[in-house]
Amino acid sequence: MDTQQFQLSFHGSLARAGKVKSQTPKVEPQEKPKKPKGRAYKRLLYTRRFVNVTLTNGKRKMNPSPASQ
């Protein structure tokens, strides 16, 4: 076997790497109320899943309004 050098090929130049991130305006993270922990969190999940039920076509939807339609 003779030694070959492999050149990696890229789609587009690397000069544009990180272009979108640098263009995106900086938004400060908002302060949110703390999530309940332990038993209280399980209670929240139960309420979300079984008490406030969203039935569509006789089935429970985990995400009643999905982003892509």
C-alpha cells in the first residue's frame, strides 16, 4: 500500500462558517418561574395528561398544536 493523502472536500468555503449565528440578533434569556420538582412535577404531568385532556378523533394528542401542519 502506498501512502496517500486524503483531502477532505467541503460544500462551500469555510470562510462562511458561522455566518448565520453571527447575523442572529442577541436576545437576553428571560426569567422564568422555576419548575416544580419531584412529586409536584409528577402531579403537574398527571394534570396535563389526564385532567386537561385534549381528545382529537378519540385519541389523546401529546402535542395538540404541532408546528408543522
